[in-house]
Amino acid sequence: MLRQFMFIVFIALLASCSNEGQPKANAQEDKQSDQSITLYTHRHYDTDKAIFAQFEEETGIKVNVVKANADELIQKMESEGDQSPADLLITVDAGRLVRAKNKGLLQTINSDILTQSIPAHLRDTEGHWFGLTKRARVIVYDKDKVNTEDLSTYEALTESKWNNKILIRSSGNIYNQSLLASIIANDGKEKAKEWAAGVVENFARSPKGNDRDQVKGILAGEGEIAIINTYYLGKLINSKDSTEIKAGNAVSVFFPNQEDRGTHINISGIGVSRYAPHKENAVKFIEYLASKEVQEIFAEANYEYPVNPSAAPSDLLNSWGEFKEDKLPLSKLGELNKEAVIIFDEVKWQ
Amino acid sequence: MQFRIKHLKRDINQWSFYTMAIGLFVAIPVFAIVIYLFDGVGEMWRHIVNYFLLDYIQNSLFLLLGTGFLTFFLGISSAWIVSNYDFPFRRLIEWLLFLPLAIPSYIVAYAYVGLLGNGGSLITYLQSIGFSIQKVEMMNIFGLIWVLSFSLFPYVYASTRTVFKSHPNSIRETAYLLGASNRRYFFSVALPLASPAIIGGLFLVFMEVLNDYGAAKYYGINTFTTGIFRTWTALEDLQSAIYLSALLVVLVFLINSLVNWLRGKRSYAIKVGQQSSTHSRRKSLNGSKRIIYPLLLAIPIVFGLLLPIAQLSYWAMLTLDTMLNAELFWIALQSISVAFGAAFFILITALVLIFFSKWNYLNSVHFIKKVATIGYVIPGAIIGIGIIRSSQTVINFFSDTFHLKIGYLFYGSSVILIYAYVFRFLAVAYNPIEANTLKLGKYLAESSYLLGSSKIKTLFKIELPLLRGTIISAFLLVFIDILKELPLTLILKPYNLQTLAVKAYEYADDERVAEAALPALVLIFTITLMMMLLNYGNKKLTSFGKPANKQMK
Amino acid sequence: MNKIIEIKGLSKSYDGKKDALSSCTFSMDTGKICAVVGESGSGKSTLLRLIAGLERPDSGQIKIKGKIVSDDTLIMPPQHRHVGLVFQDFALFPHLTVAQNITFGLKTNKKETVKRLLQLIKMEDYAHAYPTSLSGGQEQRVAIVRTLALNPELLLLDEPFSNLDAGLKSELRQEIRQIVKKVGTSMIFITHDLYDAIDIADEIILLKDGSILRNSSITDFSKNIQNEEVEKIISDLKSNARRTLELLD
């Protein structure tokens, strides 16, 4: 009895799974008729949901969200080929968007709105992808122990005065890999390797934990400076955990390389898939996300910077001050990612 | 031997073919790994050998050593105390000692950082009552050993306890009459007699340690499994990942052989006489034991169960408003459905293999069992990689030859994932069910044949009903294992499937470890429920599948 | 008279035991009772299992009622041989009642058959009892009528009396002989106890180390003995009997 029931349950499940996975054969036909878009996204910030809901309300276009790891999503789109129901791909770093483009998974979008809303270095030159939010990888420092005069560039972090004072997460994380990629692009492979080795010399401890853990380490007195993404500081300060709040308030933000190329930034971005069944709606969606009003909410919710220059950053971000950003084409970050990983391994940055 | 060839035509039957076919089909991932080795090393292989290989080997071996010692101590001490002594709440404690298995080891790893890291809850509490303690650094290999040991010791506990309980009083009493002290009895008699079971338990611990991905990754320890993931994703070199997998499999087989050699062919089955159940075997605690023994039991329970649950509960409360929602419920439902479905398939496959193999007359076919059940010792990450690689080949083949795009079957449905679960966990169902069919003996089935029933009819009318209890408990065991599974699921799950285990991992990996608590607790709760069912089922059902009271005119 | 069973050159080895049965040849007439006697390990069970079709011989031929059921090219499965086998531990299905056990192999006439057979063994009231509530003797009777329900041509019993205490033994021996003779079924039974054979068998086969030492009718058993071993067995038998008589007188 139980067995039969289970059998039915299982067949039902299998059927439902397969159905969702099966290419929508009619997708081409009701391209314009059914109002919806399918979004493959790596972002898993709950705040996004509200924005999608708002888009649905305003335009009547339903947003179907498929959340997964960016690598998985790319693989999925690859295997689905021209049968893919994906209209849009969202990632949390530029490198993967570049990878998707190189695999031929995205298509060119010509939109004046987007060209005007998003600065050139934050989108693909051929219009395959567009940045939606911006984050900087900055130096935060112990307010009590460090003077801003002592800080200048990423490269200067190898100086002996920082010996045993630098807290930074593992090389396995994409944000560090992108940072090193930008240094390779700007300073060349040799110098980049020397830099990495120098930073390793100055580690306060072997890399452990995530960005927020580095700041907690400053609070605990294990180190004096840390390298983190800006939005993590926002998360700390607004955390529910009292220790995290203390940690966030114990440090200040410093934007490196203001005198030369600018601070390293990265984007969370979006692209229209090559075989998108609802291209028009998809473009509408991107334009929606790039609009001033939405930018302000979208970015603020996760303590990120808007890409649209006319959108104002939140008060918290403003309090950190304006900064010059490295206008290196972000596609470079993707191209040099593997080299960065190799260098990290060579200098034994755990 | 000459007879075998002469009788090949006579003795071969459909069951031989089915058994071979099913067994081989199930074991494809292993063959895949071996075959793809012939493609040569990947481009990053030199790099890996130069910078990582030694690390992987050293760390893995050190982990095995460390967890081996700690689980040995924890498992045996607790098994001994609950088997031989009586004290208040003993039954409860006996059962609680199983529970750490309900908490996946990577979740224990997250919890401990929350307890003892910078600003950890336990640290804060201790500071508030006067201890000047800063933090305890968990994120190193010792922390990993600690976490894995407290999470996995129940394997040693369970098998050792079963053996200790089965030692009849007569052996113990004889030893005392011959002048042995308690301690001497323990070290010279009880422990040696239990050694095969202890080794069996340790073996399971080792397999789990090598399989672990989430905990090692979080603590930043380079192991084979984390290396395989990293090589595939960050270094983008699937081929080298396959080579690493092959090396790990070699390590696993070495351990397997070592374990078998240690265990030897000795069977320590002791004949149980009639009197063993009448005397109460347990003594009460007196003297210093009154304090020491409960303390010894408290250690695994506190560190393996209470502390992690407390930390998870704290986090869950913090994140309740964001996490307690329909999505969580939906994920739980998906997790449970997939686990049920896969467990069902695994059970069918196990039963099919066991009985088809019995019905066939070629002895050589029996080796298929070893091939098909090998999945349990192969780390999930390797199975995932093997299947991914095989899938590519199959998809390309269909695309090139038949111009059929079948990618969605692999990436969009749970078919492949369930197939992988079957391969990975077949042994969990196969071994206990097979053991019980052997216990049943062949005479019942043979009587049935002689009374005119076909093999299949006998299976359904006689053998399956009598195995009902074992089948259900095998089902539950498999279900629990699937629910907890991480690395395999991470690699192979279709994009539209989410499980509690993966969800918890993703949150932790994305630096939102507090949010991982609620999915983790739901997972733990579900598993605990299943364990309670298992326990209840074992007590209720006699091995004949009918309740104990019978009619008699 | 027809031969119920003819065996030629039957051999079987196992992994653990070479030559469990070594080139056995014998035959038996329909309607007779034959006892296969030997020590443990002499190959008795193997012989029975081969006849029943539960094992496959390495070489040799078995014919039942003139039809080949087993040789180098074919093996008729046990279901089709019309042979009944009662195991040493009776192997009653523990999760079925006595009545359900008896009717297990039947397709028709279930009720009448159960009634008739239970009457035969004087256990009419036990139709709905479960095997675990029965005594050893009762289980054995049920096991026997379970096989009789299918009207087998040949009934095989594996050590049917070894689990019983002495008084029950002789009672059951006779009871079985009566039932079998009444129905006309041929019977082969295994025992390590020569007395069982002497009491109820028509013919006797002595097995030692897989080979047949002697095959004769009971009345001819002690006559014309060529074999030393057999001579010794028989003289031991006689001297034991004499001693028993002396002690009792």
C-alpha cells in the first residue's frame, strides 16, 4: 500500500521535474503573446524579490526566477542550446558574464536607454552584458590604530610596516581573484606575483573565513587592516548581531589608488541570452533595473553602488565619500582569472 | 572448473543476464573514471602536483589519523558504559548518542565557528561569566578533526554497542570467576572480541571523512575532495579533476584492504545460550564511577549534539523573519520527495540484484555485487565528476549521431541525480537486506518452489513479507543518507531542484551562515524523525513481519 | 513394476567439499519406502537435494518415472518435478497459518483438502494456528501433509525424526509409513539412525563419503555381505541389540 503510494508520488515528481526541464517547444510561437520572462540568476538577495514583484505590477510581465550557481547556469544554457527558455542571465561578478559571452550564450542589445544609463566601462563594448550594481574592494582599517596617511595603494601593502597586520580571505574566492586579475592587467604578471607574495608575507594570520570575518578579526585585535567588498561593511553595520555591529563600527573605509588608476571595482551584471524567447520583454526588464528609481532601491538594499550615474547612492555609502574607480574593462577580469588563480597557488596564498 | 564450461548452456538463464546488466549499469561511473584516465592528464596537472598534491595526501592522512583516534575513544567509551551500567535516563542517553549523525558534519563545522570564533556565542557567554577567553580557532586541521569526530563517532558507537550487548553474561561471569578485574575483562576480552565491529565502524568514519566537502572547505583545509571541486571549477580542468579522483579512489581501496586485513577472516560469533536474557546485565555505578562515567558520556552529547543545536537554534531565531517562509517549505518538500523517490529506487535495485543473483546459477555472476555496491566507498564528488564526464560523452554522441538534443534530460531533470544516488547508496540497502536473506535461509524458498510456486511468486508471497522489517529499515537508512548528502548533489542536481543540505551549504558558503541554520534545523528534525521511526520499527516488528501475539485454538 | 526413480553416475562437488557425492547409481520401485543411511557429511542431503532439483549435478543422470529430469544438458526446475521435500527444520512459513501453509501450493479444492489432511494427522483444530505455537511433532506433521496436498509422486524427507524425542519418534515413524502406504506415494528418507530404517523402510542405502556402500532390501540387508565396513556396521548393530536385551532381562 505504502509502496504504491510512494511510486505514484515519485512518478509525479519525476514528471514535474522533466516538464520544467524540457525545452518549451511552443516558446517560439507564443513569444510575444505570453507576457513573461525567465531569469537565470546567481544573485540570491531576498531584496531582489520585491523589485521583481514591482516590475510585474507595473508592466504585467511575469518574472520566472531560476536561482543557481553562475557556473551551473552557464552550463545549463550551454546544454539547452537554442531550446533554452532563459531570457536573461544575472551574475555577481564580471568574469562569468565574460565567460558566458565567450561561449556564445548572450546576444547584442542595442538600447539607447542602457547606453545612457550605464557608463561604458561598466558594460560590454558589444552590448552583450550590462552592470547593474557596483561594489569596490577596499581597505578597511582599525580606526584607533591606523592613520589614513599611511595608506595609499594596493601595491603599497607589501611594505614591511604592514607586517603581520593584513587580514584578507582565501584566494579561493572570486573577489580576490578579480582583484589580482586587475593587478595583473595593470602591473603585469611579474609584478602581480611579487605583490601577491608580498601580501602573503604581511598576513596577520593564514586566510580564514569570509570578508566579514576579516573585520571581526580587526575587532579582536588580530590585525589592523583588511581588504573587503564595500557591501559587507554595510551588512556588518546593519547586522542583528551585536558583535558584527561593533566590528563594523570599529573600522573606516579607505579607497586605494586614488592617485593613480583608481580603486578596483566589480559589478553584478545581466545579459540577454542568445535564444531568448522574449527578447523585447527582457530588454524592458534590464532598462527597468537600470532606471534611476529602481537603481536606488536595487543597489541600496544590498549596500551596493548603483551603476546609473544619476542614481544617488544611499546615505551610508555617501558617508564613505566619493572615490575614483579603476576603469579597466571588466572583461579583462574574466580573461585573467585563471592566471590569477595560478599566481595565488604559486605564492601559497591559501 | 571443467564442469562449469560444460554446463554453461544448461545453467545460464535470464537472471544471469539481468543481474549482470543491472549491476554493470549501476556501476558505470567507476568505469567512466577509469576510461577517461586514458585521455591523459589535464593542463593544470603539473600545477596541481607542484603545489597541492602533497597537501592533499598529508591532510587526508592526518585527518584520518585524528578522527580515527577521537572516534575510537568516544565511540568505545560510550558504548561500554551504556551496555554495562545502569543509571537514570540511560535509555534516553543511549538513544541520544546516535543523534549526532542527524547533523551533517559541515553544519557542525559552521556551528562551531559560530560558537567559538570571534564574537562567538559561547565565547561571549563565557566572557560574561568571568572567563578571559578571546576565541578558539576552529578553522584549522585540528578544528576539522574535532568537528568531524564528534559528528561521526556514532558509527563506532553503534557497531560497538551492538557487539557489547550481544556478549552473553556467561563470558563475562566466567572471566570474573577466573579472577579478572573489570579493567582486565575490558582490555583482554571485551575489546578484542569487539574488534571486527569497531574496525567496521571506523571504516565508515573514514569513508565519511574522505567524502566530506563542506566542512573542509569552510575551514580552509585542502583535501582531495575540496581539491577535486576546485580543480574543476576554479582551474577549469575537468580532466585533472578526474585524475585526482582516481588517486583518491586508490587511497580508498588501500584503506579498504587494510581494514579487511585487520578484520581478518575471524568470525567472533558467540553462541547465545538460553539464559542470557533472564539476568540483568547492567550494574549500577558506584564510587568514583558515579561521577566519571556520566561525565564521559556528557562529552559526546554536549559537544556533538547540544552545543551545535544550541548555536543553530540561536541563529535560526535571529533569522526567523527572513527565512521562515514558503520557499523553505517548498525546499523541504523537494528534499524529502527526491530522497523518498531515490530511496524507493535504491530498494528496488537492491532487491532485484539480490534475488536475481540468487536465482542465477553461474557463480561468477555473484562478483557483480561487489561492483554494484562499490559506490558507498567512493566519495560523492568523484561520482559526480564521473557522471558529468560520461554525460558529456552521451550527449555529444546523441547530438552527433542522431541530432538529438538530450541535454535537458541530464541537466533539467532529477533522473541523473537519482541514478547517482542509486550508485552511491546501494550498499546501504543491499548489505543489511542480503544479510537478512542469508539469515532467513534457503529452505523456506525451496519449500515454496517444491510446492509449485515460481521464483517470482515465492518472492512476493514468502520472501518479501518475511523481510518487511529489514526492507523498511533499509529504506529509512538510505533516506537519511540521501537527505544529508552534499557534494554529489551539488554537482549533479538540476537547476530547478533545491535540497535542504545544498541550501544550508549555499548560505554558509555565501557568508550568510546564520541563514543556514533554519534549513539545517529542518533537515536535522526530519532525520531525527526518521531515526525515531527506525527505532520504533525495530522494536515492534519481529523478524517474521507479524506482531508478536498470535492466535491459538 | 515401474521404477519411480533411476539414478546413474551422479556426482557433485562443492567449493568446500570435493566429491560430496561420487558416481552414485541406484533405482527404486514405485510405492516403496527407501532409507538412506549414513553419518553426517556422507552426502545424504546432497543426494536428496539433487533429486528434488535444488542443486545441479556435476555429472550423472536422474530419471523420475522414466522421464529425464537432470543430466548434462537439462535441469527440470523443482516446481515441475512433482517431488515433495520436507526439510529437517520443517520450514513452515512462519507468517502463514497452518491452513495457509497447507493450501500454499493448491489452486483448487482448498477447503476440502485442508480438512481431509488435518484429519489424517489428527490436528483438525489447528487450522488457524501459527507455526510458532506448534510443538515439534505437530510442525512435522503439518510439513508432511503440506507436501502431500500436491499429491507428489515421490516424497523426500530429510532427517524427519532427528528433532523428536524417542517416544514420539516411533509413533511418528509408523504414522508416516501408514499415510504414505495408504496414499501410494513412494518415499525416500534420510537418517543417521539405522533403527529408523529397520523400523519402516522397504529398502536401504548405505552412504559413506559420497559413495554407496550397500543398496538392498531390508530383509536382504544382512545377507551376502561382501564389504568389510558393512559387516562391521551390522555386527555392531547386533551386539548393541543383544546388550540392550541383556540389560532389560
